[in-house]
Amino acid sequence: MENGNKRIRVLLARHIMEGHDLGIRMIAMKCRDVGMEVIFVSRFYELGEVVKAAQQEAADAIGLTSSSGAHLFQGKEIMRLLKENDMDLPVIIGGLVPAEDAAKLKEMGIKGVFGPGSTPDEAVKFILGITLSSGDRKE
């Protein structure tokens, strides 16, 4: 899938505190199936390293998984780090995110929240929507 004249590059990551990865791996496969380029940052990365990887890889979006209850911390911290690095990238968070926390995450600047009951197809469709509508806005 292309955004302008380049392939959409999505960085999918697990935070250092995250042990589960089935959902994010399924999303990675679905993203590849529709033609996106996936950069998968596996476990034991801090959010600063995720932002650095997104910058180095010229990612169009970041997806985080959270099943450990750290989603509010992750959302606040990733948005702070992106701002600190003058990066304007859409971020989505999925996993065991309670519905009542989705609004809080969106207030922080998280573009999409995919909690229990969400499907990988919904997340991929959302990623396509936010990256294709942004055009070539690379730094």
C-alpha cells in the first residue's frame, strides 16, 4: 500500500513491560498482507528507543501493544517523546485497554485505541486511513 509515491511504513512495538505479543503479530501480518512495510520492534525496548527507531526507519505510524495495564503511561510518554523530537506521527494503542481509558488516550493525542473485541482488520483499516489521509508529511 502506498502513500503518495512510497510504501506505507508502520512501526509496531512492545514496551519493555509488555509480555504479550499475539495481537501485535497478527496486526503485523495483516499490514504486510495489504502491502505495508512493517518494522517490528520486539520486546525489551523503552519508548525512547521506539521513537528513535521510528525516526531512523522513516515510519508513517506507530502501533503499541499494551496488556500489562501501562497503556496510560505509554500513551503519555510516547506523545511526549514524539513532541520532544519534533515528530508528528500518528500513534495507535491496542491490547487490554479498558473502554473508559480510550478517551483519556485520545486526549493525549493517541489516534486510535483497539481494546478487547477489536480485530486486526479494524486496526489495519484505521492505520490505512490515518496514513493515506496524511499525504507526504515526512520531516
